[in-house]
Amino acid sequence: MINDSTVEAFESSGGVKVYRMPVEAFPDHITNCYLVLDDTITLLDTGSGWDQSNQDLLKCFEVLRSKFNEKLSLKDIQRVILTHGHIDHFGGVNWVVEETGAELGIHELDASVIQHFNERLLSSTHGLRHFLNHSGMSRHTVDTLLHMNKWSKDTFHARNVDFTFHEGQILDTPLVSYHTPGHCPGQVCMQLHDILFTADHVLSRITPNQAPESITRNMGVGHYMESLEKVRKLEGIRIGLGGHELAMENLSERIDDSISFHEGRLEKTYNLLDEPKTINEVSLGLFGKREDYHVLLAMLEAGAHLEYLYERGRLVIVNIEEMEDDPDLAPLYRQAD
């Protein structure tokens, strides 16, 4: 991932100023927040809520005043809109809203992440535990990964959301929402005239991590690829502004690259399964030996691509009869005849 901490200015074809406000959400992990200076000053995403992230947001306002002559501070924010329910994008929402009194909005499918955080975390953890328990990994490794998955999330407290939205014009804003599930159930891209805020759906150099829909509905490679095709059809987009990395001046080309990348990963996953393998073995074949949190990311990515192929009949489970006798047995996948 490219980490660029430069505050940048953009202007839409409709004359609305936009500022990219990068914050270090976690160590060596930059998240882009965007300040939209419409009649109502709107902040898109809030960073993680960690102290460094919050301090970086304040420093961005200092840059706005010193470099761009914008007489603005954090307290001028009137509205916060979250692009999706991942903590590096929403974790700072309590701090920002409490400092500003801003109204808060998010897509309807991710509203419960904010309003019922502990319940949603418990549900997703249950799904993740089931996935990992059937991956072919040891119980100790599974427990370690589950513990890692909760890292950074224990400090967030649930908060009421003021409004939700789905597709189309977001009420009382110039922003048009496009629901783009895959990386996150309620992820949206938002169009402001000729600018598209692509969140984590389309990024300048990397593609977002995928996870199986068996863990959380409206995720998975199938939804992600369909959402890429959806955004690809949008007209009049001059520039894409992602939730990480750099601005994209040729968004359609970047979308084509993302589709091609995942088609290649699907084919590599399929080719690994000329002989029966567990999800863990597929992950090792795709990514080799990983360390720490990257083990979990690799497992999720492998599982998402394997799930896509299995659901479309390109793979079979060869030990299904044994699994009927032992429900804790890890499935062995192989290419379908």
C-alpha cells in the first residue's frame, strides 16, 4: 500500500471544493478522509479514532488554514458520512461527532456496525471462527487469529446514526450513492459531479482484501466483481478518490486492472486444486508462509476465491461423506470433473 500523507485539494465540475485529509489510522496504515465544502461542510470517514489518527486530522485542518487559506477547524464539520463499516474508516466517529455535534450517516447495511457494534462484532466473530475451524489450521492458530481480529476494536463504543441511505441522491447533499458490496456489506462509492469517492472499492495500486460471504453476507468475490462492473458503467467521472493511496485519473482503466487481477487469482486458485486441499493449503499455495495478522488476511483472501469457484460448480468437496460423520472435519476441495 502507498502511504501518502499529503493534504490535497480538488474541485468538482460543479465548483465544490474537496480536500483529501490523510491520517495514520494504524501504524504504517494511512486512511484518506475527505472534507467536502458544500453548503453543509461534510467529512467523509473519520479515521480509526486512535490518538495518532485524531491528531493527524487536526493537523490536516492546520494545513488547510496555512497552505490553502481555508478558515476552518474541526468544529466546523456539520455532517459525517461513512463510506463503509471498517474501523480504520469509522473508528474516530465518536470523537468527531462529540467535538462537532455533526449529524452522522452511513449505508443501511452497515448502520448496525455503528449502532449495535458489540452485537455485530460477535456475529462476525462467530462466522470467522466457523470458517477458521474448518480451514485445516490447528486450534491454537485459530485462537491466535481470532484474538488478532479483535485488535483495535475493543475501544469503540456504539453510537446512534442520524440517517441511512442506499442508492441515489443522499438527502440534502450533492452526493449520489452507489451501493458497492464485496469488501464490506454496506460499502458505497459516492459521486460528486465529476468526482467519485471510491472508498476501498477501487484503489490506485492494490485491491482490497476479500473475505468469504459465508462469514458475513454481502461480502465475497462475486459481489465485489459485480460492484466493479457497476462502477465501470458510470459516466462523466474525471477522477477517483480512494479510501487509501492516490487519486486515480483513469478510473475505468484501474477497474479493468482490478477485474483482471482477481480473474488471475481465481485461475491460480483453481489450478492449485488439481489435488484435494484444505483452505489453509490453498492459502499457502497462493501466498506462501505469512506472519502475524497477514496470516488471517491470506486465509480470508484464499477462502473468498475458493468460495467463488465452489459456488459456481468449478470445485467439489471430496470428503463430504466423512464430514457427515465428523462435522468438525475440514473440507477437502478439488477441481470438478
